[in-house]
Amino acid sequence: MSERAAPFYCPYCGDEDLRPSEEGTVRGAGAAWECRACSRAFRLKFLGLLAPGTAGSAPAASPSPSAAPSAPDGGTP
């Protein structure tokens, strides 16, 4: 497997005009890329594989207190 994985789109603007950065890359630090459309630079780094059975099993979010309905006059319901 190669050291550098090539992105297809800029994670900021979605454009496809990406070039490898001239910045030196330290092994394991991630590959640096430059987007010519939005003039941003970013790094890509492979973190690892997920354990079997963990993909898509995020815990359900409980409603936050700020999302609870309140009385129309601003008081406690």
C-alpha cells in the first residue's frame, strides 16, 4: 500500500483541483494536500480499521434541556 492516499474532493469547498503539498511530510503524520480553488491546505491521515460490529452503532442522542418546550410567556411550563 502506498504512503499517500489521494483525495477526490476538497473537504472544505468540494472542488476537485487538488495537488500534493510541497511541504515535507513526516511518516505517520498524514499527507498534505492543497486545494487550488479555495486556497486551503489540509492533511489526510489513515487512523485504522473499526472493530467488527461497531460501524453505525452510535448511541442514540438524548434530548437536550434547551430543546425542551417552554411556556409561551417564557416561564416554566
